[in-house]
Amino acid sequence: QVQLVESGGGSVQAGGSLRLSCAASKLTVSPYCMGWFRQAPGKEREGVAAIDSAGTSTYASPVKGRFTISRDNAKNTLYLQMDTLKPEDTAMYYCAAAAPGVYFPNADTALNPFRYTYWGQGTQVTVSS
């Protein structure tokens, strides 16, 4: 069974940085479209960043220029480097992978959580002002 395990969350002050990791098992990250999503209390889950099998990345507007998604194929791990964090970044962050062979033609679909099949349990990020 595919497993995605996130780590790296925590509490930081505004302006700080965190790096989230997502270790995959029973799934090789390189050929999959993978993404990071977040959900704050009382809000819908939203896409943050995604990366396709070719390594092309897509970012939601609120995080563009501050967050970087990357993938280490040798370690079978997905990362999200988060810099210049803001209080509005506070949320539970989830790693997800699309089903095999799924292709995302544009940013809207790449950041749509309903397009993803496999999900991790989440890691909490809290940013204080």
C-alpha cells in the first residue's frame, strides 16, 4: 500500500523558514505528479505547489516566490522549502501523489486536490506574528 509520510512542520515566527519532507513508500516519486496542499481550520483544502514527472513546478499565487517544491529521486522524497513565512501560512500541510499516468495540463488542475489519489497524514505549520 502506498504511504506518504510528512515531517518538518513546527512553530516559527513570521519571516522564518521551514522545510517539509514527504517520504514515499510503495511509490517511486519520480514518475508521479506530486503536490503539497494545506488546510486551515474552517477552510477548504487548497493547493500550494505541485511538480510533474518532468520536474516542472507550479505554485499558488500566495506562495509564489516564497515556497519551493523539489524532489529527490534517490531518496524517494518530496520537499517543500518555505521561506518568509507569514501568519496566513498557518495550516495543516499535506503531501499527495496523483494516480499513475495522470497528467496535469495546467496550473488549475495541478493544484486541484480532487485530482490526487494518495495522501499523507499531514504536518502542522504554525506561524506567529
